[in-house]
Amino acid sequence: MTTTTIPTLPDLPSLLGLTELDAPLIAAVLAHTTPAGTPAPTELSQKRKKEIRAGFVHLKEAGVVLSFSPRETHAVDYGEPLGPGTHVLSAIFYYPEGSEEVDPYKGNGPFATTPVTTREAATAAYGEAVDGEEEEGVFEWEQWEVEGREVTADYDDDGAVLTITVSLTLPM
């Protein structure tokens, strides 16, 4: 029997490109959606499968949302998915301040060794942005390429990070 190592929340980007049929992605969804102290199920429930088909799985208590796209869409934008399923993990959203759907994300930023909750923390973790939008000295968002992934931080007017999005980098 093979055991699957469950990625921590900041390590979820390693699963981008996998499908709903791939064991590491299934294990991560189950581990991060099962209440603490309860044994994790061994397969996705009909509810989770429906959420994946609808495009989003909310890891409510974790402050993270997994975004899925249809296989055909993924193939056009990024090439063939890594697995055989019909829905591909295409982006991961971390919400340091929470949202209507999820609680605040409390862990380290993806690809970072510390939490990324401010613009200063984002630039310390990721360096100089390769893209972004600034108006009158206020940054709305910035983007980096980190370990073959696209990392985008959206800010409020005070520089607090509202969302960190990690997705695959579009091929040139």
C-alpha cells in the first residue's frame, strides 16, 4: 500500500495541474476539509465532487479556496493536465483577511517562510514584482513568477493583502 504525503496549506501549489482523480489531490482535499479529530474519508463525497465540477472547493476553516477548470480549458491554456480526470486544479486562493466564504488564512504564504499579510511582507518574500498596478502611490496588485508558478497579491488601500493567488504560468 502506498501512502500519500499530505501537503501543508502553503505547499498546495505543488498540486496545480492535477485532476480530481489524482490521489495526492484527493488526499489533500480530504485532509483539509475533514474536521479535526475526525478520521479522514478515503474518497471524495458526492458534495465535494459537485463542488469540483462547479469550479471551487472552499477550505473554509483554512482560509483557502481551490479553483478547478475543465480539462479542455486547461489543455488550451497550459497543455495537457498531469492526470486523467475531467477537472484540473488551476488556481489556489489564500485569504489572509478571510472572505465571505472562508475564515482568515493564518499560515505562511505560499513559497514563503513567513506569513504574507502586507505588501512589505509580499515583496520581502517574493522580491521585485514582474507586473502590477499602482495608482497614485497605492498598489492594487502585484505579480511574481516563483518556482514556475504565478503568484499574485491583491491589496487593500492600506497595503494589507486581501488575496494571494497561485496558478500555473502561461507558456510563452
